[in-house]
Amino acid sequence: MEHEDQQLRADSLFVPGVNCCEIAHADRLACVIDAADYFRIAKSAMLGARRRIMLIGWDFDTRIELEPDGPTLDGPNKLGDFLNWLPKNRPDLEIYLLKWSVGAVTALTRGMAPIFVLNWLNHPRVHLQIDTRHPLRGAHHQKIVVIDDAIAFCGGIDMTVDRWDRSGHADRDTHRVTPTGTSYGPWHDATTAVDGAAARAVGAIARSRWQSATGQALDPVPTLSGDRWPTDLEPTMRSVDVAVSRTLPQLDDRAEIREIEQLYLTAIRSARHYLYIESQYLAARSLVEAMAARLEEPDGPEIVVVLPRHADGWLEQQAMDGARERLLHLLWRADHHGRFRALYPVTVSGQPIYVHAKILIADDMLLRVGSSNLNNRSIGLDSECDLAVEATDDATGADHREAIRGVRDRLVAEHLDIEVERFGAEFDARGSLVATIGALAGDGKTLREFDRETVDDEASALAENDLVDPESSARPPILERTYRMLASQPLRRLAKPSRGRRS
């Protein structure tokens, strides 16, 4: 890889132009776990907007309720009504929504026709655009909200159906239903909030996407008086430098950007004690081979990966679960020292909890949250945006290390259904992430282990298939004619997408 052997600066894991596009300061950063909190907090932040809100997403559904368990904030509860209501009550406010083009097509399978979207977003200062500027097999996968360039959310949560859930992930929740009344299963997710220069950096990425999709250049929002940070959002850390990393596919006027792949490799190669990862998929061979190399070392780190039990839909299960089966065997063969675990969370009754969060934590020193998964699309084809922070060796760094450790404890304790303090104390006593999880995992809501028997029947001819999970926008010649043929067919002749593809 182009930057693989480049020497990183001694004082930081982050190198602009290699594994991030820039490093920007945030006065506050918060890690927000699960969409019940995120939807409420994002609504609270948007209520403070004065000039501009930008929503960049894989998908939006204007019918969802931001607080389905009961509204506590001003304004309508449904997303579309709320976005129309805001500019009526904020005379200088403009709202821009950018939605992936195929995400708009899949909305048809949920009973949400394009004219229905337009009817919900009908205020002249609410601007909805469908983004078609991507390679034929690519997706726009970034999940960003920017408010006045003063606060930004960036992570894995889209404001669409099937996302809202509380951190308890109950077997059944009467509020966990689609706008048509269909219930869906438990869902685990995460995002981040940042302010200051870091928010402006994320805002620049949002404006760049808007210009690429529409040709319209938006100026940065001038610095405004007042604080945009939601009063009910407790910062995870303060005064921290944030690395902003991207994946962008090659286009006619743009070279491929693979900063996120390099950020993953930096984290994997630099970890000394442990790596804790949550991902929707385990399918990127380049990243798994880097993990396997660390497992083979006699004094390498422990690696714990939390995944969903299955991908969503038949095709994705064949391709992505099949790739996971191959790569898990690769990791198990490399794990000579018993330092690797792959796990999936379940509810009290044993129902799998779908893992959609994209998180990496290394050694209480590095925290990365974003939209990218451990799959090929996320490191070379789809548009992605991740934020990462590292703890330094100064006094502030000690606070940041404690905060990063707190995020780790919060996540694992949620999965194990125990108090955060209990997990932290057990980890201190054992000094091992693998041993601590093994000791605390029990019956009911817990983490279960993937083993050879678990994935025995998941081998697939579609595993690591370039059609489903390509590494880049470049197409092998043998597939070129097939893609051109498919692209030229009427929509009705293509296979109907599964409802609410979980991307």
C-alpha cells in the first residue's frame, strides 16, 4: 500500500495525508451509544441552529419519530415535520439533506415513495438532494449532521427506520416499530459529537459532498455567538485533538482516498495490550491479516471483535457471513497464544442483537468511531467518515485515557448486562480483556462466542466476492460487461432489495 511503510511522527499516531485528512481541536467530544439517546440529542442540538443544518446520510426516513418513547423537546416529533417546522421558527435557517441515490430506491420497499418525501419536506429553505456521484457499485455511507459549523455528529447511525433502540436492548419494545407499525429486533449503534475546529472540519466534508453532488458551493457558517452544545449531553472528554479520516472512491476528477484503511492499520500495528472492535462485518482481508500477524507475536495484543450473529438478508449472509467464516479461521490459526475472541451480543431470551456500531479502542490510548466497517467497501469504495482521538503523555492525556477506558467499559458492560463499575473492577483485577469477558459472560443478556462449530455451515462460494464487497471502484474486465448490462436495465428487472438494508 502506498503509505504502508511511511514513518509516522514520533509524537502522534495520526499523520495528515496518510491516515487522516486533518487533525482539528474540539473543546468537547462525546461518544453517544445507541439511537434512543442520539435522536433525542440531535434534535436538541438542531433546536439551537440559527443559520444552517446539514444532514448527510446513507438514508433518511422523514416518518420516524425522534422520541418514540414520548417527546420531551419542543417542535414536532416526526423527523419530516420537525425539519419543516424549524425554518418556520428560525427566519435565517437553511436545511440541507443529502441522501444516497440507491437509499432512495430502497425507501420504495418501505412504502415511502419519492413524492411522499417531497410532501414531508416542502419548506422552501429545506433542500433535499439525491446523491448519485459515486461509482456504479459504490454507496454513500457517511452519517453526518452539522449545525452552524459549531457542533457536528459523525458515526454509524442514520436517521431512518430500524435504528431506534435503548441500550437495554429488550427482547420486545413497543416503541421499536417502523412507521408502518412493523416491529423490528434489537439494534446496537454509536456516534460521536464534537464542537470547535473539529466540527468545522466535519462541516467542510459535508459541504464538499454537497458540492460534488449538486455543483453548489456553500460557504462556511461564520462564527456565531452562543453555545450550540446540547445541555443534556455530557462530554466524554474535553480539549482534545480529533483526527478526521475518510474513504472516498476514485472518480473521474478525484483520486481514491484510503485514509481509513491506514488508520485501521495504524491502530492494529501500534496496539500493545488490547484491541476492542465493534463492526457490522468482518470481511476486509488486509485488516484481518494485520490482526493475524499481531496474534502470532508472543507478546502481541489481545483482540476482541464484537459482531452481529448474521448479516441481513440472504445475499449479504452468503457473501459477508461467508467471508467472516474464512477470516475467522485465519485468525484462529494465528492465535497460538489464546488472545483472540469473536463475540456476538444476545438479549435475555437469546435473541441476537444486531451490531451496527463501528468502533475501535486500543490500549485506553486510541478511540475511533465512524461509519466504516471491517469490510472492503469501507476501505476503498464507499464514502466514509471516521473520527479518532488519542491520549497523549501529558496531564490532559491521563484524563483522556480514563475517558477512553470509560467508553470501553460502558460498551462491554452494556453487552454483558452488568454495572460499568463491576466490569472496570474485574478488568483491573485480571488485567486481561479476554479473561474479564470470559469470567463475566453468563446466561441471559450476554456476549456469546463465535467458534468453529458456530460458523461451520457458513462457508459460501460468494465469500470475499468482488460483486458484493469490492475493494475499489476498479472493475475486473470480466465483470465490466455485466455491470454495464445491469446498469442499462429498467429498475423493474433488477432484484428487489431487502427491506431496510442494514448498512
